[in-house]
Amino acid sequence: AQSVSQHNHHVILSEAASLELGCNYSYGGTVNLFWYVQYPGQHLQLLLKYFSGDPLVKGIKGFEAEFIKSKFSFNLRKPSVQWSDTAEYFCAVNADSSASKIIFGSGTRLSIRP
Amino acid sequence: EAGVAQSPRYKIIEKRQSVAFWCNPISGHATLYWYQQILGQGPKLLIQFQNNGVVDDSQLPKDRFSAERLKGVDSTLKIQPAKLEDSAVYLCASSLDRAAYNEQFFGPGTRLTVL
């Protein structure tokens, strides 16, 4: 069965620091990968997704993620975080492009010190 | 465009009581999802509809949970009877259709507390 691991439960950074949130999945076949974000008091929303092509995917608000197939990883990065990036971040995986079922990780809470 | 609507936003009940949640997806979205998100965990898919048919309900505890989408638009999720472990946020999402590349849009959720 597919699963997604996010090992960092809570990350605390200062503004302007660089960010990398880890995500590993377990599935040997072709996967589609997502990062979702939930800002305080807001709905869960899509940050970026990878389906095929360039393994470096760029999303909204300066975020990017790199798919490394050999490591079963899809880490999220941002070179310089802002206070407004405070949120919960979820990595998710889909193993069937014809069906939209996705499996979410347990999430990483990101707190940015102003 | 209007987003996914859910009601109520909060519900507190005692164990063994019944509860129902309502979801209205984005207009024109054929696929509707109900997720359960327990504190400290990611959302877990309970059931997925394509129009008014069930696509996947493999993780729905069918002895106590039921869901319907009779006219292929809005949907209700019911729990009867509720248990303490059902305390969670219940999220509804919708997408244009069931292909994975279609973005799922989430509603605000209903926070259920079972005492």
C-alpha cells in the first residue's frame, strides 16, 4: 500500500531563512506527487504538483519541490521564508493517474519568527 | 467562483448520537470527496463520488458511516452512532472529474467533537 512520510512534525525558522521540508513515499511504480498547504483559518489548497517531465516543479509563492525517484522523495523548498508562510504543509501521493485518490502525509507545521 | 461549502462548521455531540454533515461542491465539479482528518494526521479519504455514483468507499466504516449524493450535486455524510474516536475535522473536496491532474478544491471542514 502507498504511504507518505513527513518526518518533521514542527519546524521553526526565522524570516529570510531557507526552508526544506522532507517527504518520502513508498510505492514502486509511477507516482504523481503533491504539496498542499493550509494557512491558519483557511482551506487546504494546492501548492504544487508533479506528474511528469522536469523533476523540479515550481509552485505558488516562490515554493518549489524536487522529485528524486531514486530516493522516493519529493522535498519542498523555499530559499527565503516570510512570516506569511506560517502554515501546515502536507505532502501527498497518487499512484493512478486515471483516478484521483491521493494519500496524504501527516503534515509539517511551519512556524516563522518575525 | 464560489468555493466548496460545508455546514455546520462545528458540532459537539455525545457518543452514540447521530450527526450529519452537508457539502455543496463547486458548480460543475463531477467528483466529490469526503475526508476525515484526525488531529495530528493528514486527511484520509472516506468516500469518493463521481456524479451520483460511488467510486471508492474502501476506507468508510460502513457499520456507522454513510454518505449519499443523490442528484450528483450536494452530498451528506452521516455518522450513526458516533464514537469518541470519530472526533475529527470532516473535509469535503471537489474536482472537475476524477483524473488525478484535476486539482481538488477543499471546503472549510466541519469540526466534530464527540464527548
